[in-house]
Amino acid sequence: MGLQALFDVLSLARFYSFWRAVMRAEIISCGTELLLGHITDTNATYLARSLATVGIDLFFVSQVGDNLKRMVETLKRAWERSDLIVMTGGLGPTEDDLTREAISTLLGETMQVDHELERTLRAHFHGSNRPMPERNVKQATLIPSAQALPNPVGTAPGWFVQKDGRILIAMPGVPREMYRMWEEEALPRLKPHLGATLFTRILRVYGMGESNVEEALGKLTTSTNPTVATYAKEDAVDVRISAKATTAEAAEKLVSEMELQARQVLGSHVFGIDNDTLASVVGGLLQARQQTLGVMESLTGGLLSSMITDVPTSSRHFIGGLVTYSTDLKVQMGVPRAVIEKYGVVSEETARAMAHAVRVQLGTSFGIGITGVAGPDPVDDNPVGTVYIAVEGPEGVATSMGPGWRTGRKDSKRLAALSALDLLRRTLEGVVTVQ
Amino acid sequence: MGLQALFDVLSLARFYSFWRAVMRAEIISCGTELLLGHITDTNATYLARSLATVGIDLFFVSQVGDNLKRMVETLKRAWERSDLIVMTGGLGPTEDDLTREAISTLLGETMQVDHELERTLRAHFHGSNRPMPERNVKQATLIPSAQALPNPVGTAPGWFVQKDGRILIAMPGVPREMYRMWEEEALPRLKPHLGATLFTRILRVYGMGESNVEEALGKLTTSTNPTVATYAKEDAVDVRISAKATTAEAAEKLVSEMELQARQVLGSHVFGIDNDTLASVVGGLLQARQQTLGVMESLTGGLLSSMITDVPTSSRHFIGGLVTYSTDLKVQMGVPRAVIEKYGVVSEETARAMAHAVRVQLGTSFGIGITGVAGPDPVDDNPVGTVYIAVEGPEGVATSMGPGWRTGRKDSKRLAALSALDLLRRTLEGVVTVQ
């Protein structure tokens, strides 16, 4: 066995023992209202995020209706394949609420009224001056393997079940009751069972499709710790880098090393991290230089201004926007009619004249002009999706031409507005040539 | 056996034969980003609702990560217990996208490139002037049991699989691609397998909360055929009326009778049906009268213009918008400085002056002015969420004042823009008093 092979075996052994320490979790959300589409399972999203931050791997989420047979079937499978099962819903007082019954059936244990819980429950009703319906007594039951999780904001206590090396947590489905119980009762009881901490950073990428980003990242995406994964979002491609370690600092260090490598291949396509948007990054750059912005938009019809003003501090750098949808309004706002007549309303020259006009009219450091064809009909000889963008600043003009997106009116608007913000960002960062 | 008992048995038999014809459905949502809590599974909610409206019973929803073994395990169980499996996600071009592989493994069939699909895919990339990464070819594969579901708004076609009396539908995870594919490709292919014909009409309601709409509808919501259900959407409350019958005509008649009753209680809050938006309804009314519109917006920062220009024919009635984010720009565009100084920039008087100024500057039939506080900080004594709206037209001015929405910047912008469109709609329909 050569040195490298020995090293590989040792790494594998270390990785394997690490993996053994990590819990395999599963979420089961109970309630027929989920399966009718009356509510969305945001509880699962909340729990999934929380599990990720404490380094617990979540492998499955299941929704099941208020039906004892199907609940037990789902629970049984979870009990076989997972170390931790987190259930929400089905703890109410009515006949439809069957989570306690399903757990008791699964474990072959009998539910019994816990007198301490019953006293607390009666006190809760007494405190709110309501008589307690007798059916509510079922909310005061336990089985031998279960500990109660107090619920000071509702009537249903949760269950924390430990048996055969597994943990099962059952909480109410009402989000605010569940959030509180999870944070204050369940997580503290789980912590002693955890081995590792997770740290995550997202790199936000513009100007490359998801498959191109993945191709550029190459074998970085096959790394197991940190993991590197790409996600296509409405406004960017996200590269999510997550690492696990015994301390938060060690996990962050692993992420930072991987981030350096990813940034090397993605270059200036990375415009920000985590919650950054193109508009917030551009806003930050302008405010740092005490510069201002005005836009004149036609194709995007106000969407560019709206993206810019989604940023809370935008009034510090954004003076205003002119949505010059008609040609006459473009002229009225300072675009020379001769330019439009010579080059056409959808042309690079008109985009340049729009950027210049708005910069002059509004007296801003930068002006953006956008013109194009949103559809449904072509304009002159320009197909639907054509877009011309110009950014004029103190040092000159940068332009870009859209590739003719054809995915529909709203997408054309969105992609054109994002591209305009990206062109301004590149201008501000000095990574694009101005003339 | 008495008459009543006989009747009960007959009803039960009829119900049972109906139930036999009903498909047992299951949803599988694929994507590690779901299990990390990065996104919420709203696709499942959408599909659950749609299945309910066509009378298909949904028994399970599962989320599974991008892992072939776990995907096949989940699929296998679904294949055993369900007649219809609807999958979303995992159809992208990257190595993480394993839905096709999982289905092929489940059914023991081999994926092969379909040359017609490959041609379409290459044409899609060619049309958007991008080179096609070779890995995308996997999006052009099929297995013998699968039919392709076209996806004109993205690169991933879906699969419609029929085998052994079961149907499996795989669609992309991107919501707008999935919605379109489900409505236009998958549902029509499912229809022949359903027992009855369903007809649905949506009444779109603005200016009432979902619970108020439900309260107003009263016992109409307990009707079983047609069913009447309310859904809170971003831009309206939808009242969905669905009826089943043996013919489409009979189902439509049932819906129309119920629609009359619903409209009686909801009155002028109903602004349209099905795919109507406030902007499309307003656009239609203006175009019918050959009238035009201009807007001056501050709080909404371009969003009102953007909503208006989301309507394909908007260039026929929308002249343009002025996003006067700074006070100086308001004055430059014709709002008297004296009005702003006397009443404040956030006031009914300033909204009126903005509506008047843009109507004069742009020479339009109608002008809308919006001013308010988007946050994060209050302006003068006005709390975050305050909004004043004015609509000036040939017959006078209508105004409304927002209730001080405090749900965040983007929500404040959205609600203010929608309220402005609704005020214009009411003005055009003559159901609001102008002064």
C-alpha cells in the first residue's frame, strides 16, 4: 500500500466516523389540509433550515393526511430508516388529531392521562375564562417513552420520545406554537446528541447559466466537505458552499478556502454573497462614492426602477426614473427625435441617447437607458426580446445588447432590468470598458 | 329493509363506484434545496389544489433530495400504492438532476436521446444566441413508456409515463415552467382518465381579505357541486367555482348559476375572471374608450408602471410613468413646491398634485399620483406603510388613503400599486365618486 493509498484509507475512515456521528433526520407533516392544498407546508421549510444549521442531515419530508393507517405506515418506515423523526400537526383535541395515537400504535405503548399535564391544561382554560371541553383531556396524555414538551402559547403539549436509539419529536402544526416549542424545548434536548456544526455561504452569480456555472466549477462540485451546489434563482445563479466541523470557526474556514477557489473560476460573474441582490450591490457602490442614479426605461416599463427601489436605502442614491413608453415622451424627456428617426427607437444609439438625456435631466452621476421589444409584436425589424442597454457615467458610456430572450414578456423585462443593473455594477467595479 | 335503508345502500353503491373511478395520487418533490430549507414546496400546494378541483384524491406528498437511491426508494413505494404519481424537480441538465434516471431505474427501461427533442433543444439555445453545453443533451432523452411534455418556457421537457395501469408525470421544479406544463400539457392528457368533466371559473376579488370573502359567501362555500373555495393570491382573492358533470355544458351551467349568487354578495369587489389582472382590466376599459394613462409614483418606485406594462397591449393606452423618487424631481415634473411645503411630501394634496401634473405633462386622459412611506424609516409624522393615491380624469379626481400596511417594503409597494389600479378601475366603472 503506497503512502497515497494509506492516506486515502485514513481519510475515508475519518469521514466515515464523522458521518456516523451525524443524525439522519426525517420530517412528517400531518394534516389533510396540506393534501388539499389549503395550506403550504412552511413548517417543513423552517425545520429543514434549522436542522441544516445544527448539522443534522435531513433525508425525507412526508406529508400525510389525518388517517391513522397511513400515518402509522409513514411513521413505521421513518422509524426504520432515520435516527430522528420530527412530526408537526395532529396534536389538537378533535377526532381528526391522530398523531399521539399513531406514535402509540407504532411503539406498542398505551396512552395514559398524565395528572400534572391535566392540571396545567385545566389551569390554561381557567386562565382564559373558558370551560375546558372534555375531549381536550386527550392533550394531557403520554406514553412511557415520551416526555412532554411544554406549550405555554397553546393547549397542545408536544412529545419528546426516546426509544431504541431513536428520537421522535411531535409538535403542534400551528407555526408560532411549533417555532417556540422547537427553539426552546426540542432543540435544547437535541443538542447533547449532536456532533458537528454547519456553516454556509452563498455566492451570487450573474451572466452565466446554471449549467455553465457548474461546468466552470468542475470537480469542486464533487467535494463532500465542504459541499458545493448550484441553484438557478429568478435573479441569479446561487453557488452554495456548506461545510461541517466540530466548531463554527473550523467550518467557516473550510468554506472560505473553497470560496477562494470558486471565485477564481467564476471571476467577476460573482456579484455578491448571501442576501445581496444586483440592486443592493449597485446601491452600496454608489452610496460609498456618494454618486447618484437616474434611469430612462422603455422595454422594462418601470421594472428597473422598481428593482432599484426594493432596496431600503435607495432614496439615498436613486433620484428617479422616466418610463418613456411612447416615442413622443422620449423626445419630451430629451432624446433627440433625429436619433430615433435615423437609427430607430430600438437601437443602441437610442439607448445611449436615453442614458444621456436622463443623466442631464435629473443631474445624476449615472444614467441608464433601456430600449427593446417586449412583444407580443416585433418593432421595425427587431424580434421580440431584443434589448439595448446603455450606462453613461462620469468616465464614459458602456453598452450591452440583449440576446433576444423569447421566453415571454415578463421574463424579457426581468432579464433586461437585471442585465442593466449588472452593466452598471461592472462599470462601477471597473471590469467593463467605457468609451 | 325499509325504504330509507334501501336508499342508503343504493347511495353507498353509487358512491363506491364513483370512488373506484377516482385516482389515488401521490406527489414527489425532488431537490436537496427543499431538504435544506432553502425553498418551500409551493409546487406541492399548487398541485394539491389542482388535483382536488379535478376530483383526484391525493394521499401522500414526499420530498426527497437529489440522491438516486433515495429517489428510487421513494418512487418504488409510490408505484406500489398509487395510480398517479406527479413529480417535480430534478429535470435540469446537471449531474444533480436525477429524476429521469430514477424513473428509468424504477421501470427497468433505458434512456435514449430523442432526435426531435434534441433538435428543439438546440433551436432553443440557438434562438437565445447561446452555445448549448453538451450536458444539456440529457434533457432530450426519453424511455419507451414516456411521452415528452413540451416546455416552451424552459429547456427541460417533462415526461408523461403510462405503464401497468399507472400514470407518472415528471415536470420541472421551476414554478412558472411547471404551472404552464401542468395546465397545458399534463392535465389535458389526464382528462380522458377521469370519470366526469370539470368546469372551473375563478372570480377575482380586490379590496376584501380572504376571511371576509369567505364570510360574505357564507353557506355557498359548503356546496358540494359546484364547490366554492377561496384562495389568497398576491394580487387578489380568488373565488374558485368548480362543477362536475357528464358534459362540459352541464358543468358550465352549474358554475354560471353559482357565479350569479357569488357576484350578488361580492358586488363590485369582483374585478374580473380567470386570468384577468387589475392592470389588464384597466387596460381593456381604457382601450375600449380610446383613453390614455400616465402615472407619477414615489412610494411604489416604478412598480405601478411595471404592472401596467406587464399587459401585452399596454403601449396602446400607457404613455409613460415618472418615478419621482426625490422631492426636487417631483417639482421639476410639475408638482408645485408650495403644495409639498404646505402639506408635506406624504399627503393627499401632494398625491393630487402629482396626478394632475403627470396628466398635464404627458397629455393623457387619466393621471395617477402615489406618495407614501415605503420604509424603513417614517417620513415626517407618517408611519411606514402610509400611502395616498389620487386618480385625475376628465370628470374629476378620486382619492384613497392606504391603511398603513406594515408587512415590509415590497408588500407596501405591491399593495399600493394594486390599490391605485383598483381606484382607477372603480373610476372607469363609475362605482366611485369623483370630485
